[in-house]
Amino acid sequence: MADPFKIVDATIAEIHAAFQSGALTARKLVEIYLARIEAYDKKGPTINALISINPNALDEADRLDRAFKASGPVGPLHGIPVVVKDQADVKEMPTTLGSILFKDFRPGRDCFVAARLREAGAILLAKGTLGELGAGDSHGSLYGSTRNPYDLERTVGGSSGGPAAAVSANFATLGVGQEGLASIRRPAIWNGIVGMRPSGGLVSRTGVYEGWPSLNGSLGPFARNVMDMATLLDVMVGYDPADPSTAHGVGHAPKSYAALLDAGALKGARIGILRETMGIDSEPESDDFAKVTEVFDRAIGELRKAGAEIVDPVVIEDMTALLAKRAFGGIESKHAWTLYFAGTNAPFASREEAMASPLFAKLLPTTRDRWLRTGSPEKLAASYPARISLMTNLLKTMADHRLDAIVHKAVEHTPTLIRDGVNPPYVDQKGAPHINTFLQTVPSVVVPAGVTRDNLPAGITFLGRPYSDVAMLRFAYAYEQATHYRVAPKTTP
């Protein structure tokens, strides 16, 4: 019998209204999502977006239903199922990092954000796939590859590809990703949903692999609409003494991001258009790049129609040269490893011990290569002044043109074919801009801008000054409300 509740692209508000009317319970909602997971993630199109399911999800739904009957919702996410990237700890489930190296790793704890989600009434339904060991497009030695619900031969991006695909395919209402390069924004757009990397320091990484003292990584929200994304962010943001980076965020968050959204926010806003190519391995002369440019050009017209004052183009001085000086690794990564695994049944004491394991040879070639690379002391040393210079140049561009935001392509290419990602030439992260994660404290919000001429999702990014998260969300919401480009994928009806 058909379920009377329309689950596809259901919003938080619609779900809560159905709870209130008695048309839906948290248990029934979880059962619907689990049925979709069985039909579409494990069978049928086999999206393969999820690594593990919370064995206590139905019990938690029952508890929330009892609480709702007794005294109403326990919080703003009452009964809302969430998929978490399998890089962040949820106590009932393993944290595998998508790798056979960690297939049996069970930290037995909630990360800071998972604990906040529970307190708000969310149901932590499942752990999503990711680029193995937390980087790259969503392929892993533990699970294979995640398929894009808009084209099953293509990747979902990464590294937070599983939660993005799960939200797009309606396996859950919300998702939590982690971004250190473009790991939220790319999968969000390639899966036709909204996503955000908040300004560094707003969201804690305690209980998350590659957390403090690294600074470029941040957890961020996935949703099918900006209002739901802002509602999720409201719960995620908060000071955590165990992640000192969150001290930087104190005083920069409003009482509620969701309450400040305004469909008219673009009226009179000065928006600069950044056209210079900055995506990883982008090919500006290719037809694929041109397809995304066509969508981008149309979006600029839509921004203007929504009331924005467009400054096109704007140039950030030395942007490409300064981005090229970015470096990874060093003492921060080693310290982050030690802090994350402390007090757990960690299978390895260090990265070096993990690489010495016989299992290391079974990792994907791209994963092995990434782990074997270490930033030279010289490049690491040059990275810091480059970041400071780039931040100054970005702020100067915005000041010179009196800009409220900069808009650039969310990704400069369409989703990669899976076969090209797991075989030579091992195409990975193609077209992904990473200016925001190099600068660390600037927010980026991505929103769908329609599809290319071959029906693949594309989108735009709103990039702002440090801690201008409210403004970027408002602009994204206004653009979304003016265009309504989100369309659910046909492979998971």
C-alpha cells in the first residue's frame, strides 16, 4: 500500500507537521528511509552510499515518539534522520574511513557534533561513504565506489560523497560532511543538493579523524534546501574546549541562521563574479568545462534578475600562484592522529604503522600515493605567508569593489566517470576549487544552478569574508527561492 506521506524531498517542516497531525511517526519515517535504502542503495541502482546502518535507529525513533506524545518535540531536529560521513564518530557504529585498514575500528563514542544532533532530537541513521581515509572522490577499498544517482556511471565526488548521495536519493533528510579541500561543496553540487563549509572555528572536529590541530578541515551540513541546511547548522555550531579552534568562532554565530533567511536578500547586494580558473586539473579549453560555464553564465543573469548588482569580472591578485603554494602534512597531521585515536581501540599507533601493515597494499592506488606524499619543509614554510597574502588580496578585492559576496563555479567540471577514477589516469577531484579551505575562515555555500546540456548537475558558490556565514546563507536562500532548481534523481523514485 502506498504511504500517504510524500517522502521524496520532504523538508523538516513538512515532517514535523506530519508528526503534529498524527500522519507520521519517527518510527514510520525511519522505516520508510530504511526501505528506500534497501531498494535503492543495496539493490536496484545500488547507489552504494552507506557503509553502516545504526542498529538502534528504530529504538531511538520509538523513544522520540514516546517523548513527543508526552511533551512534544525534544528539539529542532526531533525525529529527523541524518547520515554522517564515516570520518566522524557515532557510538553505535564503526568509523571505517572507507578503508579495510579500519573496517573493525569502533571508537564507541559520539563526536561533538553527533552529541549535539542527538540532543536536538536527530536520529543518527547511518554512516556514509567517503574518499578512502578521508580524501578524494568516493572510492574505497572497503566498499568500492559510490554511484551518482543522476548518472550511475559517474562518481558522487568526495570526499563526503556518501552523505551527499544519501540526501539526494532521499535515504535521509539531512547529512553531515567534512571538508578539508572541497569535500562538501563538490559532492553537494554533483548530487544536486545544497552544502556548506562554515567558517573555520564555528563547528567542532572533536571525535573526527583529521581534527584539531589541523585548521583547514571542518564539518558542514548537507540538505535538499537551504532552510533545512541552516536549521542543521544551528545545531552543529558551538564552542568545544576540546577543539581550541572553536574559540575563534565565539561571538560570530547568531542565535539562529535559519531565522535570518530572506528570499529578498539579493536585492541591492553587490556580487562579484570570479571567472579565473582555479579548480584542480581543470581544462578551460575542454567542452566539459564549457558546459559548466554555460550554466554559470545563466546563473549570473538569474542573480541580476533577483536584484543583485553584478560586478563581472573581479580578479583576486596572484590567486593562482598563491593557491599553488598550498601544502599538506607536517606536525599538525601527526598531532591530529594522536589526539583522534587517544583512548580508543585504535588498530595502529601511527600512520607509519598503518603503512607497514600488509593491508596497506590493498588500498586504492590513489590512497597509497596520497599517504606516501609528505609536504617538504620548504613548501610547508612557504604555505603560511601565501595564505596570508591571498586573504589580504581577497579582502582587498571585496573592499575595492564594495562587494557583499563573490560568486564562482561550485565545480568547474561535471562528475567524473567512475571507471576513470579507479583506473588510469585516476581522475580525482577534477575541477574542484579550494580557495575557501586554504583561507580557512571564509565560508562557502553551494546551491544548484540547474543542469548542463547533458543533464548533469552544476551549481554556484557564494564566497564571503571571514565569518560572513549568515550573509552567504541568505544569498544562497534567495537564489534558491528565485530558481528552484533542485530536482530529485529519477534512479531513486
